[in-house]
Amino acid sequence: MYISPIKKLFRGIPTMQNSKVRQLQTIQSSLLAFSKELDELRELVIRKPDTRKAVQGQPVTPHYTAIHKEELGQGRTRSYVVSYQVNPNGEMQIVSVSVTDTDA
């Protein structure tokens, strides 16, 4: 029969301390469960990704945004926002363009 180190430590202590022993045992079991979960997470992080799934899915096209801001004077500014993506064949495709004027 296995007796935990905490129980061995508190063996023979009056019953007033038994609740403390139970609390410590509960904490110990929680920590053991938590360490098992951490081990599982560690395995997931270390494991090599399955690249077959990435190849089978739709290709992801990177999306970029360029922002330019200029001062027009007297507290006014103009912002240009250009969103674009580069296709797999290397062509740049503009997705959207917006110009915004702001007064202070």
C-alpha cells in the first residue's frame, strides 16, 4: 500500500491536523494532475507539425497593409491606406485603397 510522503510526515499528529493533511493531499493530487497536463502540452509543442494537412488545404495568400500619413498644415492630416496581397505567381494585387482627411 502506497503512503504519500505528506501522510508519512503527519502520521500520529492529532486529529485537529487531519484536515490540514487532507488539504495538502488534495493540493498534491492537483499538482500531479497539473504536471500531467503540462507534459501533454510540452509534447504538443515539441511535436513536429503535420505538413500533409497544410498541403491539402487551400493556399494562404499573405495580406499586407501600407499606411502613409502626411501633414496638410493647420492641424489637418491626410492618411492613405493601401491593402494588397502577392499572388503565388508573384503578382501584386491591390485589394483596397482609402484616403482619409482629418481636421484637428
